[in-house]
Amino acid sequence: MKVLNIGSLNIDLVNRVDHIVRPGETAPVLSFARFAGGKGLNQSVALARAGAEVLHAGAIGADGLFLRELLESEGAECSGIAVLNDVPTGYALIQVAKDGENAILVNGGANHAVTPELAEKALARMTSGDILLLQNEISSLPEIFRSATAKGLRIFFNPSPLTPEIAELPLELADTLLVNEEESAALRAAVPEKFAACNTVTTKGAQGAEFRSPGGETVFVPAFPAPKVVDTTGAGDTFTGFYVAAIARGEGVRQALTEGAAAAAIAVSRPGAAAAIPRRSELEICK
Ligand code: RIB
């Protein structure tokens, strides 16, 4: 089963700091690095490193060609990535504190120039039963949800970062929502009926991850101990990519949750987002 990810591609500008800067404070940067990122790109890298057949569609500016090259080098099919002349690539301004926690500002750039037409070309390459993975960092999501549903695709949606517009999306068309605990609580409060209509996979940090079906079936998997926490950026994306790759391979929910949790525990022990994602062969449970 193929996975199409219509997703964001960002340039991550990562600043290591002592602590996340407080309102009104000016703080020194201890070190700086530029990484490939974006929830979409990170999740495609995770899918590919988990062994999935992945197609990525989205938009970058001329300054973001290295992002497409990186995805191609991972084995993702990238003909659905448009290079726009008049819009810069999206970027994320990231602070990573000494304890590994992060704070992220995202400027959408070309990710917000994804049109229904661009998405349609990518969707036309998929067949009924294939998986579509989406995050909340691109434009045209309502049209993409509806078109993918008409084509019989299974939609896995990671609604990060949460924005007020999410409530207007036809979330009930999603097969599965992949959320953290805060997102779960916010969506359950804002759109209870849509939320209850979907499978949910909730990551619970150091506790673990839980699947819940609309019928009330639950599957819980405890977190794997992280060897050390260096940078939590992209840990959720790593989980999502490994979870969806396992489902695409035909695994059950428990195995998919376990592979997602094991991969995320490795990712937080390394710097960067996409750069930190392990290969499936590195997972002890898969050796
Ligand atoms: O989930 C981490 C990602 O969020 C970063 O790579 C950044 O680009 C933002 O999209």
C-alpha cells in the first residue's frame, strides 16, 4: 500500500539556548544550525526510513531545493513538489533548551501556496485503499480532504499545529487523527462529534501512546526509555511516520504504536528534526 504525504517542507533555523526565551527577554544563542524540517518532510523521512513506499507533494521556493533533494535521497518520490518562483520556502525559527525542550515559530511561505490543483495531480496517482497523510501546515486542506475521500483513500491527519480553522475542516472524513494530549483535549472540546467519528492515536510523552476507535476499543503502549534527551523537535513526526508505515505494511495497531514509540525514543536522543530520525533497522524490537 502506497502512502502519499501532501505536506510542509521547511528550513529549520535551530538556536540552542540555555532556556526558552521569556516574554521581554533578550537571550544569547549558544550555537546555531540549519536543518531540513517541516512536519510534512519529517514525516516523509520517517515513512521512508521505516520502509514505506512514499510519495511527497507540496511546495518550496527556489531557496528550498535541498529539501527536495534530501527527500529524493531517502527514496521518496517527489514529482509532486512544486518549485515556486515568487514565494520563499517556509521556515521555522526554533529554540532548543538545555533540557531538550523546544519552542517553534513557523512561517508558512510556499507551504501556504499549495493549491487544490497541485494536490489533485498527486491524488490522481493513488488508488482506492492507499493512504494519504496530512498535517496542518499547508493550504487547501478542505479540498484535499474531500477529493481524497471521493477517491477512497484512507486519510491519516496530524492536526499540528492546532489553529482555529481546524474546527472548520471535515475531520470526520479522516480514518485516524494523530494528536498529542493537548491537541486531543482541545479537539474533543471544540468539535466533539467530528473527533468521536475518527480513530485517534494520542501520544502521551513519557507515558506512551494510545489508540482509540469510535467504537471504544483502546490499545495502549508504554513509552520506550530515551537513552538521553538532546532535542525533542520532530519526535512526534517520527512517531507518526513509523506508525503510518506499519499500518501501510499491514501491521496491527499494537505493533504500529510500538514501532512509533521506539523510533521516537531514539529521535529525541539526537539533534535536529529529520536528521534525528532512525532507520527501522536501528529499532531493537525489529532486530
Ligand atoms: O514537528 C517539528 C517541525 O515543526 C519542525 O521541523 C518545524 O519545521 C515545524 O514544522
